[in-house]
Amino acid sequence: MRNSFRKTLLVCMSILLLSSMLAACTKGSGGSQNENRVLRIGMMYGSKDNESYFRQQYTDTFEVMNQNIEIQIVQANDYNTMYGPRGGNDEKKEQPDPYEEFQKLISGDNPVDVIVADPDVMSRLIEENGMKELDPLIQQDKFDIESYVPTVLEGIKSLSNDNKIYALTPTFTSSALFYNKKLFSEEGVEPPVNGMQWDQIIEMGRRFVKPDADKKVFGLMLNRYSDPFSDTQNMAAPLQLQMFDDNMDKMLVNSDGWEKIWTKVASLYRDKISPTNDDVYKMYSENQKEDGRYVPYMDDLFIQGKVAMMVSNSYYVNDLRNAKDQAEEGFEMPDWDVVSLPEHPEAPGIGSSMSLSTLMGINNKAQNPDDAWKFIKFMNSKEWAKLKSRSTYEMVARKEFLKPLDGMTYNVEAFYTLKPTPPSKINISNLYSKYPYFHQAIYEPGQQLFQEVLQDKKTVKEALAEWETKGNANLKKMKENPDQPIDNGNGPGGGIPGMVY
């Protein structure tokens, strides 16, 4: 009975404390405090499951503090139906354009007030004059944005051509270059630092290639899993290299820019700087216990001390912490740190890794713009950032609350040193919805041909020229008949042969 009373008292005290902390964020706008109002939040994609998560993460606390405001969350495209069957045998069901469906939420009879969208969609909405400029509201309410991470704020401003603020995001995710201090010390190599270029990092990784060494160590992984073709896409992102033109009429891969990227990534695998799938599987087998018992992170080369440098996102810090907690007797955790991603000389200060997770702005046709701004202010307030900074999966956008996780020591600035890649005019998610065989048409030939480069069956120039030819033909077929599978030589819908890197 006493424990129950104590728990109840603690809960009440917590609610009172939270109320006092957030009072400044929840009063003074949106009309009478006693008037019941509706605030509609619109997203391009979602589902009932997604709505529940979004409410827990973003809206529940706001509704507790503003009980006269009812929040309605509406999605233009339901995940559970948009990728389902396109119709029966007798009649093909036309898939609606996701962006056009989103426009119905924004400009229809009952337009949403707050718009939550990814950078590509938000940039398009701004260009079409669909978003309310926030700068006047920020100045009017003296809303503090000076403590925002500068690169996050630059990324937000880059969404528009006029360098103004049309949306804010309370959180972001990012990637950086993790490195093993002990391996660098043993090899006598100076460890990486912020601001290095890709060629420098690749040559640094080459120092660890020793075919005859008893203890095999790889120099660099561009992601936690061996996926060479994805590596080319990620490395190319800061350069804004396109695979095809804006109208999807012509492939653009047969270029000097793509040739440089393919050559760099291919050299990593051919020169054994980066491990192949076979290497990863071999290590997994070596770590497998005789009794079949699972060994935590047995297939993670960085945690196992088998790779000197690895690109990964901020989530990975959680894995490093958990691996330390789960370490078995005799296992040595790597002594690690992190630096900013390598840069291209053609795009200094830009990385492909930063994701502005939850951009939110006010619809120009909002029925309740005052409460929309009230909500956005609350979600981007210092008080909310302080609470959210306890999260281990996203980084808050206010710099003062960005600290190493759980008392750990590492270069947390590495995750927000670089500016995000400017948004693309082409929304890949929309293309997958509109063209169900988009991956087969465009990515699959590229994967096949890059595999042939790794196997020394084709030069990079030959492979890119062939990708251009195949891709042009596939684009034409796909646009003429979106529901027709693309045959890349494996049979319609076939996989990629020989995908063992």
C-alpha cells in the first residue's frame, strides 16, 4: 500500500514538474484557452500503426498540455494498401500518384494545418508556394533558433531558393566515420580527423591491407554490411549525381562523375581494403559457438576488431554501448572514436548522411494556423529538446543538448559538422509507387554491371556505357507499361545472378 502511494505521488510530482517546464511553450497563442479546437496534421505516407507511433513520439505530450486542442493525424497514402495488388486479372487498378494524393490533403475542402514531410517533398511544396514562411513568426515571438545546430539550420534554409525558413525539425539523424584507435596505434598510422577527403581515407585504409598477416584486418567499410552497389550511391550523393534526367527519358550514368565514383568503390573491394560478403560470412562462421549458441554482434567486423574504419549512423553508438554490456569473458571491445564523413573536393563541407527527420511546417491554406505554429514551437522548444535528448535513436536539433551517450567519450560533433546534401527534385518513393518495377528497370542492371566490374569482366567505362543503353530501353518500357515486369536477362522478376562479392 505504501509503495503504491509512493508511486502515485511520484507520478503526480512528475506531471506538475513537466507542466511548469512547458508552460512557456503552451500559452499565449491560438485563441481562447478554453475554446475547443481541432488541429489537423498531414503526412504523405502512414498507417494506423505509424499514427500510434507518431502520437507517442510527438503529439501526446502536446495534447496533455493543451486539452482543448484535438489533434487529427491524416495520411495521404496508406502503407498497407499502396504496395498491395494493383487489381485483378480482368482490370488493372491504376495506382494514384502519391504527391497528387498529398495535395488533396493540403488543398482540398478540409485542408490540414501542419504538414510533416521529408526534405524532397517539403522543398517542392515550398517551390509551389504551399508553405507559410516561419521567419516572421519566429521574430514576432522571439523564438530562439540561435541554439540550433548550424548545419541543421542551413539544411532547412536550403529547402527554399530564398534561403528562408518554412519548416523546422526537432530531431535529425546523421552518419560519421568510426575508427578503431588500437588498430591505428598498432599499425603506426595517424588516425583520421574531421574534414578529410575520400582519397585520403581510402589510402589510409590501404595501409591495413596485409595479405600474409596472421590477423587479417580490413581498412575501411562504407556500411555495416557488404553492399558495393549501395556504396556507389551513397558516395555519389553529395555530388548530386543523377542516374536519369528529371523527365525519366534518359540515363545520365555514362559520365566522368559516375566513372570516378565507381572506380573508387571498385578499388576498395578489388584491393581487399573492404571486406566482401564472403569475408563477412567467414568471420561469422569462425565466431559461431560449437553448441550453436548466438554470440552478440558476431557478424559485426568493427566490434570484432576486424576493420579499422567504418561508416555508420548515430544509431550505431547504441550498438557499441550494448556490445560492451553484453561482452563475454575474453572478448575485447574496440577502443573507438568517430570523425566526420570524408568529403569530395567538388563538394566541400557537404555530406550525404544527415537526415532532417521530422520537418514540420504550416500549410498556406491552414484553417488553424495559430495552433499550427503553437504546435511547431512546442515541438522545437528547448524544453522538449531537453526531454527528447534522452532518446538514444535520434539527435535533437538544439546543440546545447547534444552530449555523448550515457557518459561515454567520443567526438559527438562529427555527426553534425557537415551540411546535408541539398534535396533532390526526384522523389524515389513516389517512383516506386507509380512504377512497381522501377528497381528492376534502373537499379538491377546497375547492380549486375557493377558486379561484373568487381569480377574484372568489364571495365568501369564499359559497364557504365552498357548501363546507359539498358537503362534507356528500360525507362521507355516502364513508362509505356508500368505494370509489365522488366526482363534483365534473368527472366521477368528474376534476381541478380552470382551476387557473391
